[in-house]
Amino acid sequence: MNTQEVLDPQQWSERTFGGVQLHDLRRTRRAVQAASKLAENPLDSLPAQMQTWKETKALYRWLDEPDVTFAALMQPHLQQTREQAHGSPVVLLVQDTTDIDLSHRHKISGVGQIGNERGRGFFVQTVLAVLPQSPEVLGCIAQEPFVRIPAPDGEQRSQRHKREERETDVWMRQVQSIGTPEPGSIWVHVGDRGADMFPFFQACQATQTHFLVRAAQNRRIEESEEEIRYSLRRARSWPSQASRPFEVPARHGHQARSTPLQLSFGQMTLLPPRHEPRESREPLTVWVIRVWEEQAPEGEEPLEWLLLTSVPTTTLEQAWERADGYGDRWLVEDYHPCLKSGCRIEQRQLQTVDGLMRLLGLLSPLAVRLLQLRALARQDPERPAHQVIEPLMLAVLAHRSGGSPATMTLGTFWTEVARLGGYLARSHDGPPGWRTIWKGWLSLQTLLEGVHLARHLRL
């Protein structure tokens, strides 16, 4: 991650969209210009970001161009992410789905059903490339927006299994679109319960990648030629092999708490579902890791993860690594609020879903940038800030906080940035989130702009 490119909107937009192929260099220049303005303040509306009616109209016309497509806008970012992933020994490919809720937009065209029958909008399937244990987000390595196609009336479950195209196929399409890593790189597809599908496992095998998935199905397992048991029941019968403390973060209605987690692991051979095509009915040998809380406080659900992986897991250290790797899946859960509340895709006043999908091609890399900004704020906290931060910016923040630019560390710098965004930095507060850091960063930009203006007026 290049610090200066993440911090500077113009450098970031040039790198991310300067290579976009839209059959006209003027369209590429428009992509770079629009992305830069969006990056300066993602929370504003398009007219506020473009600043003039002329520029706003030009952007709306650009978003109506047939050659301006989601795929074309995303291609350089996907390629850059892929190149970084090839240069890393182990990369987690974290995949999940989110819905873009447009139920409040009564006149927008092209929407499909989301949630219950009354919800309207579309879905976005995203795969983030993440370095394990850092955890650094390299970027999106695959992404697909899609509109739900309603199931035929009266369709039975057995008919749904036999349908040629199913909504869940999007998981396998992402695996196939990413493909095979170069020799020396290990790519692990990480998914929640929605990824617990035999075709997903088989797609990973076909592309010479691995999977790490939270189990949802109590699958049949082959214990001997005469005996068949079930995976979840078998894993829960294993005794604890190790334990370690775990900090449960606070969430709505629940306080943060510390608890010991137990771990057990072993190998199983999963039998494929009976409805799978005959040519796909090969058993699958996996490692199973169970992490659980033996006793939770009153009113709390005990924690439990049951994980299936193709990554060889023969030691306790490796088993804990798989559990930690699954924990990195939450980065894609953080990505969704970056896209929705950080970049406000659901509030954009375009009249068609096609237009919103084109705009997603600009906003998706921008949402990644918000996550990377948060990572920067937690990276190398003892490093002197003057080695990374532009001198005038550092001087302005140091003067405002009463510190010294010469002695300020990166940790102190980002804490002061977060204070501008409302962070209190109390002893029991956790590290600031991306929303707080981003608000503080925008406030710092405003202060810096005032300094530049004051210097100009004195001349």
C-alpha cells in the first residue's frame, strides 16, 4: 500500500482510473477527474462533489455512455489488486454478498427484489484480497453486481436444485473469474455459511486454490465402508485440544467481554449431496476446525465457529491460523458500510440501476480506499510522522493539538486526526474506526485549505 497514493485524492484517482479503456481518452480523463472529486469528500452528493452544474451534467452524461461500463471502470483496479496478490506468498480472498436497498426510490428503473417481497434494489458480490494477520486490504480482486431473477411460481426445492442457473452460482463465478495463482502463491477463498456448497469447493479445486468456509450443512461423512455419520455432530464430539483468551468486541445491546475459546480439529471425508450430478459425486477430504466458548454470560449466545478447509492443518498452530484467517473475513463486512454510508451509493439520485452500477465502478475502489485509510492509521504507530506526512499538514495538526512536528509519531498523528472527527481517545476506547478517521481527515483538509488561502491573501 503506497501511503501517499492513499492519502492524496489526485494521485489515487490517477493510479486507479488513469488506465481505464473507454474508447475515448476524454472519457478516461473524465473518470480520473470525477474519481478525484468523489475521493475529496465521499459523503457529499454528486452536485456538491462536482461543484458546478456544468460539471454535474457532464458526469451524468458520462454515466449514460454505453462504453462507460462497470467492468471497464473496475478493470485497472482488479488488475492492480491481482498483481499485488501474485507478489504475496499467502492471500485470503474474502467473499460476501450485500444488497443495495433502493426501496425508497419509487421511480428508479431496473430494480429487483431484495429481502422480503417489498424490498427493491440489487446485489453486489465482492471478493477482497487480504494479507493474513496484518490484515492489509490489497483491493477488490473480483466483483459482480446483479439483479435478482424471481423464482418461477410454485417451484419446488428439488426443481430449484436442478435449475441450470441459480443465484448462488455467483460464488462460483467469482472463483472462476479470479482463476489460478502463479507458482509460489497460495490463495485461500474465505466465505461464511453461504459458501458451504460442494460446487464452491469444487470450483476452488479446479482453479488450484484453497477454501476456508464456515460450515452450515450437517453433511454426511464417511467414517468407514459400513458407517456413515454427520459432520457437525462428529466435530462437536471432539474434546478440546487447546484454549486461548479472546476479546469479544462491543455491539448494539451487548458489552465487550473477554472469554476463553476452546479449539479442536481433525480430518473428515465429506460425501456429496445426493442431488449433485453423478460426475460430481466424488467424496471430499477436508480439515475441520471447531472454535467455541464453553460457557457464555447470561443473555449471551455461546460463540462457536465450525470451519471447513482444504488447507492442510496438522498442528495446533496451523489450526489457530485457520481460525484467525476466518476472523479476517470481517473486513468484507466492514467494506459494505464503506460502500453504503461512506460512499452513499444508496442515496445517489440516478434514475436507473444501470447508471448506479456504472457509478459503482467509481465508488467500489473508493470504498477500498476508506478501509486502507483505517489500516494506515493503525500501521507502524512509533514511526516518526515527518517521514510519511507532508510537512505543512503535519505542522497544522501539531499546532492545533499543542504537539511538535519533530516528535509526533504516526500513532499520535492519526489519533489527533481522529479527534477532529469526534474520537475521544479515552483509556477504555478502542481504536478509531474508518468513519471517525475519515471525518477527521476531511476536517484536516479544510484547515489546510484555510492555511493555503491565508498565505495567498497575504501576497
